[in-house]
Amino acid sequence: MVHDPSADMLPRDVTFRVKAGSRKKLILTLNDSCNDAVAMCCCVVYNKGTWKVEKPDGTCIFNGPITYCCRAAGIVSYTMAACDVVAACSGVWMGEIEFKNACCVITDHSQTFGFVIEKGL
């Protein structure tokens, strides 16, 4: 497995570990700086969200639309496709969720989370 230490420079509260080819449903509760859940009830501000995983240099590993599981409690999910986490992308990366309003303007970003893609045996 390729390991880029720059992805580990900032500790993260949440880290997802997946095997290459996995089709897991990932669930994340978004918290603010006081560790309270972010209420995303306003559909104008939190109209769309994109789950993004990138290398430290900003190269996209994968991204896709989130599902709002419970807007009031700040819970979102993303179901991975097999092509999202191919063996060639194995490594320690970082991710975030980018939110856009009804006019497709970026309105917010989630806290950064760790994302580890492991090669299978």
C-alpha cells in the first residue's frame, strides 16, 4: 500500500477504511466546532452535497452525490460504486463533503475526514 505521510499531518476525528472494490454505504454525522450536529434543514443553503476524496495535492480519487439521511441531525451518506476505490488508488487520503445552494454556489464544507483505501489479498 502506498502511504503518503502528508495525508496524516492533521489528526482527523473520523477515518473510513475500505477495501479496493468495496461498495459500502458510508454514513457521516456532521458536527460544528462545538461538536454539535449541523442542522441542514434549509434546502436552499444545503441543496446538494458532494462526497469528495482527494490526494494531498488535490487530485480527485472519487466524488459523488450524497444522500441526506436526517437533515435535522446532520446525517448524510454516500454509497460507493466499485469504480470509486480501485486498487490503483490504494493509500491514505483525505475527504470532505462540499455543499452547494440552489444556485449551485458552494455554501459550506464538512470537517475533513481520513480515507484509507486498502488493496485486497
